[in-house]
Amino acid sequence: MLDDLNAFFSGDYALFRDRIVGPEDDRPGLPARALLTDDGLGTVLERFGATHPGADRRGLVSLWSRYYFLWLTVPSVVANLVLHRELPVALDDLDVILGDDGLPSAFRVPDEGRVWSEPPEPFERFSGLLAENVEPLIDGLYHQVKVSRRVLWSNAGNYFEWLVSAMVDYGAPEAVVAPALTIVEAPERPDGTPNPMHHPVQYVERSEGPSPLRQRRQCCIQYRVPGFGLCGNCPLIDRPPKGVTVG
């Protein structure tokens, strides 16, 4: 099944190949649940922080989470929408394979998950990714480092929305992308609580520069890491903090 998933990623999207691997991959991995512990997160930040000395821990965690959400979200959502397969991506199911720089390189799953004969409603359909991975991870990172939940949810939502928009642009049928569009368009979850994935970006008409600009609603604070400025989609791009550059 993972071969079928990887077949979707070619050209500019080839970097998403082999981001989810099976149990036969014997590289050392960190149980994803360990990221909620001081020892587990400490291992990650020590390795990642060594390449960014002097970084604010909140900025470091936010930047690290961006890679985590990107590499996990894209293949798991494609599998969900196109293959109708729910991969086992809950925190308790995954191992995170780290690169030498401490960034996630791949995610090891214990099996190929399940295929739906009749997919459930959207929030249940993506519960393994959002409710059982993204949400507890964000809560854990907040409690350990005090990085804003809004920042972290924005990181996750940014890539989710980007992928869905890219699929629409490539001509994916409306019925295929509709469940994911519900995730980014619904202001509330089915239980009535606010949906933290609601409209993570906006498209802003501008008189100068690219227009419309795809702009995050929440800054990812990567500028707190030495060597990084504001990204090109930052909501602060027209009013950067003092001494902070764009790009």
C-alpha cells in the first residue's frame, strides 16, 4: 500500500515519498508519545538546537513542529482522501525517525491501517491525525515549552490547507477534497467546541508584491531562531518586529 501512496509523489512533490514507512524499516526511532515527556522532547531539542545555537526555545519548537506537521500531514491526508485509507498515525502508533539534525525524517507505522467501505464524517475521518496526534502533541509542547497553542495549530493548519488547495488546483474532484475542506471551513467541531483548524490562512489582495497573498493568520515565530526572518506568508510581513527581516 505504501508503494501506491508513494506513486502519487513525483516531480516537485517527490520529497514526500517515503515519509511514512512500514515496520520493516529498522532505523532507530523515537516513540511519538515520548515527545510529551521531558526526556523525549529534550533529546529532540538538544539535537535540533545544536544546529541553531542561541535560539529561543519557543521559536525552536515551533520551527521543529512545522517539519513534523508537513511530513506527516501530506502523505496521511493523501492516503485518506485518495486511497480511502486511514493510516495508523495516532501518537501511540508512530515512531518518529529523526535525522542527524534532529528534524523528523520519516514516520514508522505498525501496519497499513484500514480501508473504509463507507468513510465517516470528516472530523471522525481525520481523528487519527488531528484528535489523536496533532492535538495531544500541541498540548504537550505547550505545557513543556509554553509555546502558544495558536502558533502550533496554525503550523498544522497551514500545511493541511496548502495541500487541499493544491489538490483543488490540480483538478481533484470536489467529492474527493470535500471532507478536508470541511476541516478548514467549519468554525466548530461536531461537539460544539471551536475548531482550531478553521481558516488557518487568508488570501489578501495587495497593491504591491504578489496578489492575492496566501497569508497565515498566525505568525510561526521562526524569527526567534537565529538566521531566520519572517516567512513570505507571515501576517507580520508588512509590519515586521524591529530588527527582523523578511525571508
